[in-house]
Amino acid sequence: MEPRRVLFIFEYLGTRYAGWQRQTNALAIQQVIEEALEKITQAPATLIASGRTDAGVHALALPAHADLATRIADSELVRALNALLPEDIVAREARTVSNNFHARYSALEKTYRYLILNRAIPSAFDHGRVWHFRSPLDVEAMRAAAQRLPGERDFSSFRSAGCASKQPVRDLSRLTVERQGDFIVITFTGSGFLKQMARNITGTLVDVGRGALNPDDMTRILAAKDRSAAGPCAPAEGLTLVEVTYPQPTS
């Protein structure tokens, strides 16, 4: 039987996992899903994702494809996967696509959201899904700083050590900062992101919000092309991959 390419959309809480990509010494989300797929299809399965999420980072809709030699219908693959997967990983969708489709290389843009709970009291309900920051933050200053970053730029100052990318230029098309009650919502949209880029930008924006930096410093930090010029890396638990967009249709 000739394999067919199936595109899956996964939702997960990354708290218990060492990120998306398989690890030799820790449990990763990719491993959990591939092992479930192999039980269903009785054959090896390799998932190619739109990108990697780091340890502790969440996803609302992470696309990944696999070439599967099976007659099991797409809807049945979803049902069977969710019967085997743990409660913090869910297959939301599966659909057969063209063999020319690639979950990573066909992607146009990715959107991430970072949530900060900005109040003195923590939240039991949102524990593990937000960065609880007790001190007041100046959202207007953070928004002014964020406006310095969109565009096609060298983001070396926000690139963590160990980043495997061959070049640091990325096109950040949108970066917004909004207060929604006790929450500060930072939304990033771009064609691609360097390792921990969104978290490093968030940590620097928080330094602006607490008064350690001013908005004009963001231009200087960007121009420095030096990670030590920027602020700290924000905790992983506040970051969620929200959406990956593709040319239409994907089939």
C-alpha cells in the first residue's frame, strides 16, 4: 500500500514534557504521539512538525504531518489517537493532504501568545499557563517598546545560546501588547522565530514595564546584535503556539 500524507493538528500543555522534539533522556511530545500512532497503524511513524516548541511551552494548534500506509480514515485516526494519548495532549484534526505539502516548509506564518498575570495574587486555575508577575507593569511603555521591533531584522540580541539557525534575520510582522483585566497579552506573528526569541523579547519588554529600561532602549538593544544587551528569558509556561498559517488549500 502506498503511504498517504496526513496532516494532524495537536493541542497540548507542555508542562510535563521536554518540548516537542524527541529526546534521548527525557519524554517529549513527539515521542508520545508517534508511539500512539504506531500502535494504531502497526507500523513506524515519524511526525514532521511546523517547528519545535521548547520544554514547558504549550500549543493550541501545532501542525505536524506523517506519511502513513494505512486504510484507517482520517476521522478514525483522530478518535483512536485521543483514546491512547494522555489528557494533556489532544489530536484536534487529521486530514489527508498532497504529498507536496510540508508542515514546516509550507508554513507562511506562526503566531505565538505570551500571557502574564500581573497582580499580587497568583491563580490556581491558570497555574502553569501564565507568568505570574506581582509588581505593576507599565503596559503603555511596553507597547511603545514593542513598536520598535516589527520588520525584517537581525534578532541576534534575542537569540538564545544553542540556537541552531544559520542566520539570525527574521521577519516579525506583528507584535502587540494589550492589557485584559489582570492579564497582559503579548502576541507575536512572523514567518519564523529563533530559539527562545519570543521569550527573550518578553523578558525585555517586562524590564521596560517595570522601569529598568525605557522604550527607546529597544532600538539600542536590537542594534547591538548581542544577547547580553537584552533582558532575561521569560519563563516557558507563559508561551503558547496559537496558530500556523499555510497557503490555501493545504490539500
